[in-house]
Amino acid sequence: MILESALWAIQPIGSDVRLMEPCVRPMVKTLSATSRESRRNGIRSTIIIFASLIPLLLVYLSGVAFGGSAYAASGFPHFLRSTPSQYSGCPGAKTRAARFGAIDFSQPADEPLMQEAKSHGVIAVLRYYDWNDDTPDANLSLNALSRRSQFNRKFLYPWRPGPQFHGKILTRDELAVLHEAGFKVGVVFQHFNSDRRTFRDSARARFDANQALDEARHLHQPLNTFIFFGVDFDASPSMYPYVRHYFTSVRQRLRIASFKLGVYGNGHVCKRLLQDGLVSACWLSQSVGFRDSVDYERSGAWVLKQCATRKPFSGSAIEFDPDVIRGKLPGLFW
């Protein structure tokens, strides 16, 4: 009877409190056997029971407050790779409630990711634009190139059509879900932008810009907001002329369409493109060993700083990168 009364009394805390029954029952049996007086005195028994339950309740409630998961107990998912190098100010290995601001990932957001990200102070999500899916090749592969065809004859290299992989591109449905969940959204265009041939191919810049603008219009991205373009490798001074030509062409297309241009890349690319007036913002890539990245991070000239990749939140299937936001640049998110 005492057991049922105790469980009934704490039932408003949550239906899962029944899971505590195996812990409560031995306590109640012990208390019930202490004396006939305590059994007769219901008030005294109830006080003793609740006093005994306080430690268990505190443990239970702390689990609820942090999502009740294994990751919630440690506060944040582990690094995808062991002991990575990171910039100062990035969330560490034991971060409980990192206020880094944003996360980026390459698959459609799932519910556990959004819930956990919210609980850790994330206010913005960065997702991708890419070549659209409306292409002849529905069987995407990891290969950037394919046979020569009507589609790729205009390029220096025989690029295969379609995005790098399915699910990479931000869709209207996902955008609506993210906005409904309270997140701001930012975008970066990448289509094999880790491949140096992207920048050596003079036809790619205009085509990429048009693809990004098609996506922006499809999603009703507000004018005068940013579209970042990636330089996702350790670009050297010898590669910079190709990168500069690419961004010169992209900037012309975006400026006509009233969008702002940003770059995702290493410190060397960020510094030089900003000096040349070709971009208005730098998103510094997570690779601290890339050219000039550490020095550029210390300069504070970036608006976004990417941190080491994390394993998925509990219940999610999506790896993600935390991103530190610096300042409040208009148009960065929408």
C-alpha cells in the first residue's frame, strides 16, 4: 500500500516514474518493517519515503532536463575522430552547453538533431546548395567525372550531372521544418569544391553561380543575404589565380541578382579574396593545419569559424560540425 501511495504521489513528474519501482520497492519493504508505529502513522511513513526518494528523484529529473539520453549525460556528442586539433573557442571534449551558435551538416535535419541542437544554444543551421537533381543521371556516384555528353561538353572536364549525393541540397520542406523549429538558416554552395579541377575549369563558375541562384529563388531566399561558395582544400598561392577567377565570375552573377557572396575556405583564401574585394565574409574551415588558417583565426576577420566534426546526437543519424558565429553580420542567416 505504501509503495502504491508513493508512486501515485510522484506520478505528475512523468509517466516514466514507474521505471523507478524496482528501486523504490526495497526501500518501502525496509521502512515497512522498521516498527509498528511507523506503519500506523501514515504521515510519518510518507515523510520518510519521500526523504528516501529525494536522491533518486534528483537523478531522474537531471536526466529529463538533459534529454534523458547517454549523450545528454555528457552534454555533447564525442568527436568523430579522436583528439582533433581545433581553434580556440571551439567546444571541447566535455562541453555541456556550448554556446557556439551554429551547426552545419550535409543531410536533411532529423528531429533528435534539432531538439538537441536547440538545448545546446544553437540558433542557426548551415546547409548546402549544389547542382540540382533535375538531370539525366539519377544514379549518382562518388565520381566527379563521367563520359563526354551533351550535358558536359561545355566544360573543360566531363563533369557528371546531378548533385554530389542525394539529400545534400536544402529543400523547401526541410527549410520550413527548420524555420518552424526556430532556427535561422544559412547556405553554402559546393559541387566537388574540394577538387582543384573545379577552379581550373573556366566554365564552372558561371554554371555554379546559376545553379545557386536557381536554388535561392526556389527557396525564396531573401535578397541581400549571403550565399557562401566553398574552396574545400588547402589552396596555395599557386592556386589562387584560379580561385580568384572563379570568384570574380560568381560575384558578377550574384551581384546582378542582389545576393551577397561569402567564401568557405582556409586562411589564405579568406584573406586574399577579402583584400581583393571579391567576397564580403569568410567562413573559416575547420582544418587548422591549412595555409594561414591559425593566423587568420587569431586576426578575428572571420564571421564563421568551423570546429571539429562531431558524432550524431543520441537518436540522430547525422554527423555535424559546430560553428562559432562572430558578430551580427546582416544577411548571414535568414
